[in-house]
Amino acid sequence: MADNSNKKLTGKQLSFNADIKNFKADSGNVVITMNASSKDIDLNILNSIVSNSVTVDLVSVQTKLLEEPVND
């Protein structure tokens, strides 16, 4: 994660759900392609964000089925 401890947050934030379609590492760079519904993203905020550098946090939301308890 980027160390932003000495920086003051003055930018904009945009959160949305997306699926990672693909990622590729090449010459020290990583390209991540995501699929998201345009209904979930404020495109005006996205447009204003892309003109600056960004910090990205990826969080995985996983659902795991729990085993049913065995009744003896």
C-alpha cells in the first residue's frame, strides 16, 4: 500500500463494485482491467479523478458457505 502518512488528503474518493477481468505485469508495471456497471459509478467524479495520480486499494469480498453442523 502506498505510504501516504505525510500527505494531506485533498482529493476525491470514488467507491464502486467491480470484477477484475484481467491483470498483467510487464517491465515493473501492472495493468489491471476491471468491469463495473456504469450505473454504480459517478462518471463526473471519475473524470475529475483521472486527471491526477491515484491511490488504489483493492478489497476482496468473499462469501464462504459454512458446513452444516452434524447432529448426532
